[in-house]
Amino acid sequence: MIRVARIVQLPPGIQRLLEEAARDGVRNMSLLIAEWESGVERFDAPGEALFGAFDSDILVGVGGVTVEQDADAMRMRRLYVLHDWRKRGIGRALAQAMIAKGLESADFLTCNARATPTAAKFWEAVGFTPTNAPGWTHVFAIR
């Protein structure tokens, strides 16, 4: 049974996500860990959150929402699910938690889906629309 929960510390298992993402050429886990350890981003500002997806006690995915700089919006970031747990709805469950949290603070959400070839299709499947805005590839608006 998969459980999605807010996390306030990087949990055991984050190293596995880091290693797999690095093999994929995806930097988001290394950025997550570096920014967390330096204190630059802890997903603890008002409206922000980091979520983990757990299969029993095994961390199988993460994703967070932060305040979008210079915009009245929240940003989806650092979503990653381990290969062996993909195609089970875990990414969607994380995204739904991220979107719900983001919409508590703003009616406009952003993301940058350039990390992988499938990222854009994923964000579109959960309700985001492509955009040409600088720094964003997709937006979700309830305005």
C-alpha cells in the first residue's frame, strides 16, 4: 500500500532516489538535497510542503511545492519516482498532494517540465497547460 505524507526531514532512502536520478541524467534530486542541506530550500515557508511516497517504510518518490518567486503563484518542483514504482499512480498521487497544497495559497501553479522527455506529458495529464512563460513550461490556473 502506497502512502503519501508530508515530510519535514529528508527521509532514509533519499540517497537511492539521488543515485537513480543521477543515472537518468536528472538533477532534481541532487538539487533537492543540496538546497536542503544548505538551508536554501526546506519547503517550510508558508504554503510550502515536501511530500514523500512510501511503500511500507521504503521511500519511492518525492515532490514539493514552493512559493514562486516574483509571482502570485506556487511552483511544483523536485518530483521524482523510482523506476520500479512507476506506472502505479505514485507520481499522480504526489502531484495531487502538491497541487492541493499549492491551491491552498494561490490559484495559479507553475512547473518546469524540461527535465525528462516524459515530464511535459505527465504534467499535462494532471491538468497543467503548456506555456511559453520564462522559467515555466506549464501552468495550472483556477482563475
